[in-house]
Amino acid sequence: MDAVTATPGAVHLVDGSLYVFRAWHSMPDQFHDADGHPVNAVHGYTRFLCELLEKTRAEHLAVAFDASLTSSFRNAIYPAYKANRELPPPELERQFVLCRAITEAVGVSVMIDHSYEADDLIGSALWSLRGHGLDSVIVSADKDFGQLLGERDEQWDFARNVRWGPAGVHEKLGVHPHQVADYLALCGDAVDNIPGVPGIGAKTAAALLAHFGSLDVLLERVEEVAFLRIRGAAACAARLRQHAELALLYRRLTRIALDAPVAPTADALRRQAGSGQLEALCEQLRFGPLTRSRLHALALG
């Protein structure tokens, strides 16, 4: 992985939903709030948030959450999108609301929208910030974010403490950032229930994009595929001809939107003093003294 050092003053954009789900699956089911509801995901997410804020001391930061697994614009385009995932149970839905409340209570901006996913909100914020000359750090392990990385941006897998920039995307996937959406459209993304073009795997997709540059050029020059030195070239060309429209549809799903409604400047993402709701949340969630002291220290900036 290419070594990357975060630019001082970079804006940190956090994939909040990822870390809530990780906490839900990793934290023991022994945490309950004052009313007896399970809050294991909230406790795990709060520990993550405290560690992130203490490590980075970032002045500008936002956490993006998915509003729903079924309401984004991608579901309207392709109803099977993410249909392989179980919907969060009510006890987890409730904890997502509490995680957003804790985030806001320590003075961190929350981004959420019913038509756009967290990826789109992060992508749109990054794109807007880049227009103002600002660098971004995407805090997530999700490979989809590779398509967003510019020369001065980085992605940070916080749990493994591994960071990478554009060169790291090529090292991981075999394609450059601007090719990631095309790559996923070709070979598919099982996590999001995107099948890709039948018979085209990750290595073939990377080889095709290395030769043609983009999905559009590949489909325009599909007759040349049969003559490439790749395994099953003739069959690959036939599948591309047969599934060209589907490949273009899948790219509409794999491409992160850059036009989601987000704050236009970094000032809106500046850390604020914590709200008066913090102590009431600590009481409701039955946080221990150590977590309370960390949260109150962070809320004071």
C-alpha cells in the first residue's frame, strides 16, 4: 500500500454506517439503556468516534449515514440493488438514531439523505471541498471509495490503521481511481447485489480497462476483444456484446454520485461545541465514567 500522510487541515469524511454495523456485529449483547433496550452498537460506535476524534483532532469533520437500504435512487433504477441484504432489525434501527444523536451532541456534523447513500454524500462533499482547494480523508474500508481519490486525498481503514491514496487503489484492484466504477460494473459487486457481466471476473475486468481505458471505449471497440491475449477472449467479446446495456446500467449503480445535497463549504463541517443533549444521552445510554469524561472533553473541543 502506498504510504500516505494526511495533509494538515484535511477534512475527514466518515462512513458512519459501516462503523455502526461493525459495532453491532462485534460488541456483546450486554449493553442496555435506561429503558432496557439493547445499545451494544451505540457503545461500540461511540468508542470508535472517541478514538477517531482523539487521534485526528480534526477541525473539519462529518459523519455520513445511510437513511435506508431501500430508498436510494439506485433502488428506483435497479430494484434488486442490495436486495441480498437483510433489513436492520428494529433494535438496530433505533441504535442508528442514537448514534447520529451522539455524533451531533459532540459537535460533529451529520450527513444523511433519503435519496442518496452515505457514499454519495461523502463523494459530493469531497468534490465540493476539492473545488475549494481542500484535501479529504475518507474514513472507511469500503473499496467503492477508491473512485473518489485525487492525488492529495486518502482513504483510511481506521480499524487496521492502513491508509492509501490513488496508487493504493491500483495496488488493491488493478485499476486507477477513475476506472473503479467501470471495473465494478464489469466484474460485479456481490456486497451490493450487482452481478456484473457474466463470466468477467476481477482480473479480466482490470485487463480490459488497462487496454481500453474505460467501459465506453471497451464497448465501442468490443470487436477487438476477441484478439486480446486474455483467457477466453472470444467468449468474453460475445458476453460484452450481449450484456452491453446491462454493463452501462450497472455503472449507474457503482458510480458514486457527486451532486447530493451537502454543505457547500468546509465551514459548515467545522467542529462545534457540544450540545446540551450530551449529558441526557449519557444518562439514557448508561455510559460509564470513562466514556462520559471522553465525550465531555471532546464536546469542549
